[in-house]
Amino acid sequence: MVKLGETLDRLMKAEVDEGRVVGNSALLIKDGQELYYNQFGYADRENSVPMRRDTIIRLYSMTKPVTAVAVMIAQERGYIDLLDPVSKYLPEYGNLKVLKQFAKEDGSVSYSEEPLSKPLRLMNLLTMTSGIPYGENWEGCSESGRRMQLIFDEITRDISSGKMISTREVVRRIATNPLAFEPGERWMYGLSADIIACVIEETTGVRYGDFLKREIFDPLQMPDTGFYVPKEKWDRFAMSYDYFEKPDEKGVFELIAADGCHLGEYYHESVEYEAGGCGLVSTIDDYAHFAMMLANGGIYKGRRIIGSASVRFLATNHLTPAQQVSFDWEYNSGYGYGGLMRVMVDQGKAGSQGSLGEFGWDGWTGNYFFVDPKENMVMLYFIQRRGAGTLVVVRKMRAAIYGSLDELH
């Protein structure tokens, strides 16, 4: 039988050699033992910096699982109750409106902003059933998302001009946008985790990044994880890349360096806006410590971060059948949604040998992780390709790993 390491090496190297990524790295840990690590290509192609184990990458939405753990810590400490209305902590969220759409006689569409029929609760934020979208600007996008994009365009301009925009101010501006639907009506990916971060700040009296450092990063020995990259570490910070089809060569793609702002984040200096949904940077080893803590039921190296019941809560599908319908991304088939993470509920629909209850998430630049509590196993794959999401190679790597479990036990 072909060894697992050979298969993973071949898959990862092909991604680089065939031009789908500039560089990548992957790590597999089972029962606390490292079974595989390798890296290929460049962290920064233009400056000939190779991908390394200590390369710092933008986590983007892999920030969300960290925020999920943070909110459970806050609940365990009695700062919040997940069924509390958000307005209990952020008063402007008591005045939210929902956007209603109406068809006019001439075939056009009009919109009206109506009061909510029920309050927005913290649990809606944790399960992405809040109706608060990300900014969108594409044909067919929601009207609420289109309006949210205008808000974030303004936030980006303000930050770019040197204004210090705090997490609290960003969350205040988000509240001026009407919801896409009534809270709990369906699932929709959006800015919910950013609002959770602000609630944690308001209830603990501690800046969100400081709370994460004290409660998660320091105990888990994650020294390279935070909301910006200090100057002395810039040489380890990976470049991100856009993936474009060449205009004069159909079917031929190229990777172009792109280090601009996205969703208001800046990484080369300390900023006031600490986004609970997309703002962190980390290394593969740092994040592996976080993932192993989840696999171990909340404990890392004998130190408990959150209770095992809290981990199980985060790794349980909380979507109703009606909400599940809109959790319809192609590579989330067979998964439900727990606390800001996908949760495996149907192997057949997922087309995967993964264990029921396996959970995790990915990021906008293609970084990915899963936690399998049944097998006490975590896998991480790090790249920096903007707009990548979950790639086919990840599914192939997962299949190779699960197909090798008999040899790994």
C-alpha cells in the first residue's frame, strides 16, 4: 500500500507545480503525535521566501472558531447567556430593521425596512442565523448585502486615511444596515462573529485581542497569533495571491501578488478594529495547538481552556431543517453548522469517510482545518490564495488520511 506521506506529498506538490498555489503546508496530528508535516513552494514568490513551518498567514474565517471558543468562555464565566438579546449589551441592536422585498406592477422590485418581529439573540450570531450579511457586490446578491458593502467601503476608506476605527464603531455601523431576513429564519454567512467579539469586549471590559491572548493564545502557546504582525516578524509573513484566468489564454490561470485590504483588516500595524470573524494571523503550529485543544475536549498539555461540554456544544449541528436548506455550499454537503463551524452529519451526502461529528472550518485564502474527536486527530492545510475557499485537493487529502487510518492506529 502506498504510504500516506507519499500521497500527501504528491497532492501538495502538484498544487504548486501546476500553478494553483504559490506555496502550501500541511500538518496531521493523531493522539498527540505528529504523523505528517511538509511544505512546498513559496510564502513570498516575489522575494524568493520559501514556505516554512513558521510562516505567518492570514487566517480569515479560521478566526471564527477562535471566536466560538471565546464566546463559550464568556458563557462559562457568567458574562453572557446565549439566549440573551444582543441589545442587552449593544443597545443599537434593539432598533434593527429587516428588509422586505415587494414586486411592483411594472415588474421592478421595491424594498421597505420593517421592525423585527422578534429580537436578535447571541445564539443567532453563533449559528449564523442572524440575517446579518457580509458586504456583497455581484449580480444577484442580496440587497442587504449590497448595502452592507457600502458601509464597509466607507470603513476601509476611513482606516486607509488614518482614522482609528474601533471594533465598537464598526459594529455600531453594521447595526444601521437592515437584516436580510428575520433572526432564525435561515442560515446566512456574514458578520455575526464580529458582533460577538464586540459583546465580549463590552461584557468583560477587556479589548477583544487582549481577551484572546489571555484566555486562549498564551495558555495554548500560540506566540505568533494575533490581529497584526509585529515588524520584527514581517519577514515571516506570507504574501497573498489572486488567481486569474489570463485574458488572452482561455483556461490558463496565473497567481498575482495581492496584499490589499479586505473587510477592513490591516496586518502590518496594530489596529483598533479586531474582527472576530476574519482578523487573525497565525502559524500552522500555533493553530494546531488550538485544534488539538478542541480534539482533546478543551484541554491542551493538561491545562483546560473550556469545558468538554462546551466543545461538544460547538461541535453539534444546531440548524433546524428550514435553516439547513440555505447551508448549501457545495463542499458543505453532508454537514450541519454548530458554533461558527461545520459539523459532519451525513457521510453519504458529504462523499467522505470522515467521522460523524468531525468539525472545523476554512478561510477565504484557502487555509483549512478539521478536528475529529472520535479519532483524536486534526489536519491543517495552509495556503494564501484569495477567494479559494475549500479546494478539491483538501478533499483528496482527507480521503487519503481516512483511508490510512488502519495503518495509523
